[in-house]
Amino acid sequence: MTTPLARRPRFLASLPEVPSAEPARFPAAAARAPAAGSPARTPAPPAGALPAARVEVEVPLAEIRRDAMEKVNAALETLRAQADRLAEQARADAIEIGFQVARKILELEVRQSPEALFALVRSAVRRAGESRRIAVRLAPDDAALLQSEAGRAALDGVTAARVEFLADAALERGDCVVDTDFGQVDGRLSTRLAEVRRAVDGASEGAA
């Protein structure tokens, strides 16, 4: 059975009827409380801003790179200094070995060839200059060679002074010391090589 609509009271008959208002509708994305147990959402950062965690990571990485480059540069400088020092030491060692080999060759040449000995004595006697008296001291075996006819002939024309050859056991084969009116000429092999060594060192320093 249908229930009849309620009739308006008479005192409202003069007033127009107002249609019933529709219920308000809200968008589905309206502020809605998160369901129980669901994590809260963090608002997105503004454009161009980096998260704090990323900034904290990048700053230490830049410092590590800078420190690493400083250490690498320091290591390179140390290596360069060591390389220069080793190169200089190697050069000095090579020169020293070269002179030791040269001395051995000269000593062997003097023992095997009288002409080599005669050439050494001639160069020492020439340095005596205009001295009227020349005494050449040599190792005993070398003195015997110079006192021979071949030895005296080897000095012909080198000096007008009278030359005397004396045996000196303190000298080694190939050594000779020339005593003159003006002083002494050191013609020992070690002295000759030392002079050459100084010349080589001086040339190397000038080139550097």
C-alpha cells in the first residue's frame, strides 16, 4: 500500500517550493587519511634540489679525488727526483768502469808492446820543457827497456837534455816520473787517467 505524500501546511501555500538540494560530491582524491599500516608519503622536493643524502655522498667523493690526485702528483715528483739521481749515479758508475777498463788496457799494452811504453815516456819528457837535466824513474822492468839501445833510440829528438833512466820499485809498469831542474812531471798512469777524468767531468757539467 502506497503511503500518500505529506501535504504542505496551508500557511506555506503562498511560498514557492524549493527543489531538494543534491548531496555534495567530493573528488576521489580528496584528503583521505591513509589506511592503517600504509607508509606516509613524503612530498617531492622542488625542481633542481638534490636530496640531502646524495649531497653528503658527493662531497666526500670530491675530497677523496682531490687527495688522491695530490698523492699521485707527490709520488710522480719523488719518482722524477729518484730517476735523476739514479741517472747521475749510473753515469758516474759508467765513467768509473770505463776508466778502470782503460787502465787495464794500458797496462796490458805496456807489458806486451815496448812501443806503448816508449810513447808514454816521450810524452812525459816533452813536458820537462827546457830542463838541462832529466832523470826518468820507472818500474824496474820498464827501466831496463828504456836503457836498451831501442829505448834510447825512441827518445832521439825529443829533448836536447841528457836523459838518465832510473829503476824505482815503488812504481808500476807503465808509470814514469820525470825529475827536472824546474820540478817534477808525474807521468804515472793513474795521474794521466785522473786528468782525463777531470776533463770528462768538466765537459759533462758544462753540458748540464
